[in-house]
Amino acid sequence: MARILIIDDDTRLTSMLIDYLGQHALRAEARGSARDGLAALRHEAFDALILDVMLPDGDGLDVCREIRTQSAIPILMLTGRGEETDRVVGLELGADDYLPKPFSPRELLARLRAMLRRGQGALQAGPPPLVFGQLEIDRGARRVRVAGREAALTSYQFDLLVALATHAGRVLSREQLMDMVKGEDLEAFDRSIDVHVSRIRAAIEADTRHPRRILTVRGAGYVFARGQDEAG
């Protein structure tokens, strides 16, 4: 049974989520502050995190940033601030997904399951690595290396990179990429893909101002460029 940590000081909401997720074979527990949540993550093992932006002792965005320096745990952010700019900031800091309040518990469950499926891929044997020059995408271990150096990506960003790389040379629209990666009929927004692509470029490109791997096709989407000297 997957173990979920909720960091949110709304005890009524967390109690409802713990009960609801428990009915769907997910074991959830809550911490009401940034300090207690970070302590739980340091000392216990969780499969995913539900993180509120507004916490009594800090900003959830700062908590997300701190977690990402230590862990690749899937993070679903919750907030009463539903503006697109807030969602973009959360994604830029390393969140895997974002859900504004009020929300449907069914939608939260669907998004959480999608994140868990991506994370569980790391535990299963996968197809052979994709190699493009110095870039290696190990789909079995869900790791990316550039010239032997490991690149830090969230699970969503890893799946997005795999979707682009397995269709190298083909222009993919934002809608196609969202369909390939989410696998769920969930709300998404175009700029979320742009933010994730920007993070991937920062991890794998030598010069993000002049990317050579993931190219933008204005008005169409993105294309993963295969080097001319690469046969595989």
C-alpha cells in the first residue's frame, strides 16, 4: 500500500483526505506545519507528498524547493491561490502537479495515482536505455545522465523527456505531450509543459539559450533533435 504524506494545517481537509484515500488503498497521514512535514520526510519513507502552499510557519513553495535539494519524491501542490502564475512557480520549483482549492477528491486521487504510476516505474525492469551522444536516458532505472553526470528531473519531467526522445525528429504539440505523459483526462494548461521543458533543458542542455536537443517549433510545439552522428 502506497504511503502518502500530507502537509497542510487544515485539519478538516486532511481528515477527509486521509479517510478518502484510505478507501482507495492509499495510506495517508498528515503534518500541520512545514517543520513537522520536513522532519517526517527526513525520518520516514513516503511514496508521494501532498503539499499546501499556505502553511502556518512558512511558504509551501519554499518547502518544495528545500525538498527538491534532497529528494525526487512526487509532489502534488494544493493551494487556494489558483492563478496560473502561482502554478507555474510551483512547477518551476520542482512540483510534479498542481491542484487549486476547492478541488474534487476524485481528481486529486486521479492525479495522485498518475504520479505514483510514474514513480513505480523505477522499481520495474524497463526497456533498454535511449542514448543520444552524451545523453543517456535509462528508462528502467528512470535516470538521466549527461556525459556520465546524473541530471535531476522530477518523475513528470522524466516521462516528458522519454515521450520526446522516443519520437525524435517528430514535432509534438503541447496537447499531444500532455496526453502522452498524464494518461488521464485531467485539466492541464499549456504553460505547464513550457515550464517542464525549461527545467529539462536546464538539466540536459549545455546552453539553455541555444538548445540543441529539445527545440521549440513556433506555433506547433517541440521536437527532440537527434544528432546527425547518432544511429540509435
